[in-house]
Amino acid sequence: MSATFGGRSGRQGKLSQWLLGRRPKEAADDGGREALLLGAAAAGLPLAPAAHPAPGYGCSCDRVGCPTPARHPVSFAWQTQSTTDRAQVERWARHQPQANFITATGMTHDVLDVPLEAGREALERLLGSGVEVGPVAESDDGRMLFFTLTRGTPEDEDEWWPCELDCRPETMDEHPGLRWHCRGSYVLVPPARLPGGDRQVRWVRGPEHALPDPLSLLEALTDACARYAGADHAPWPLRH
């Protein structure tokens, strides 16, 4: 898998080909939204449409008390629906101009999701140490997302279980440390809008960066989370 997704030149070449092939009128969308989504898909991140902020309950799904407004897929079949197909992503982006998008984890990539302050500290440490850091996104709800290669489906199922067995979206606030999004989980992919004004999810380091092995980032992230959370919180990652 690292040969497919870890080769920086191959990823950048594929991304450049897709973006160069865009028609001029496509680049004039809302802040380059479609270009960013196509770039994520070209980098191998499977996408599916998600809800978006809306008046009333704060979420376009109109669910009373939605636990994750504007942060969840619109279809229950999001795991099978998620795709990197350019034509499909273009159709979704054009026909659903308000929609956020999620990327399904555990297929080609995982996401290490940490508190923003801890993530910034760890990112500075990793880059300063010369560690290859992949795509990184920052969310205005106080989280930083480190995109990595997936660990796949190791033989030791007691150690690598589906994320949803640890915590669900409505209980995330109870887990302030590191969340490991792998099989059965998803995260918003930039650009995405959050409820509450001009809040967003944006790239700090774009998807043109090669996906690293998650274990190469784990020590720095868990150390930073431990310092952030203090002695009252366990520093070890929760898999969501």
C-alpha cells in the first residue's frame, strides 16, 4: 500500500493531472471547493456527501437534537458509497453545493484526531525532527486531524477493533485525548463548514503530502495529548 499511496511524486503527479484537466469555469466555485475535494479524491481519500450547517437545529438533516450537526454523512450507506472516482465527486459537488463531505477511514487511510493545542505542539516537534508528516487538517471546533496510512486488518483483532466499539460521535466530548479513526469511522474532509458562524475545517498540510505510517507519529501525539490533558486523563489513544 505504501508503494501506491506513499510515493510523493506519484501522488503529486496524479493530483496535478486532475487539477490541470479542470475547465476554467469549474475553478470559480465557492473558494475552490470543488478543486479541493477533487484533490482529496485524487490523493486516495474516499469521499461521500455529508450534512451542512442550516438554520433551526443547526444541521441540514433537520433531526431534533442531532448529536453531530453538519458532521455526519447524509446516507446510511456511506461506507459503500465512499469513492475516489472523479466523475462521481464532481456530480456530488455540483448537485449539492452546500454539502460538506466526509472521508471514510480504514480503507486507504486512518486519521489520528487530537486536541488542537496538542496537535500544533506535536506537529512542530515532528517537523523539527525531520519526521515525514502527511496531510493535516485543522478544525475550528478545537481538533487537529493527522491523516496516515491505514493499519488495515491485522491478525490481532483484540488490538485492532472497529472504531465504533470505543465511542460514538455523541460521546466524543467525554474523550478529550487522541481518537484513532480506523475501520467503521469517518472525519470531515476540507473544505467543510461547521455550525456557529464562520467556523471551518481546513488543510494545514494538503493531501499532496504522502501518507505516513501512523506509528511514526503516535509517540509525539500521545506525549502532546498527555501534557494537554494533564494527569487526570489517560494519554493513550482511543480508537473511534
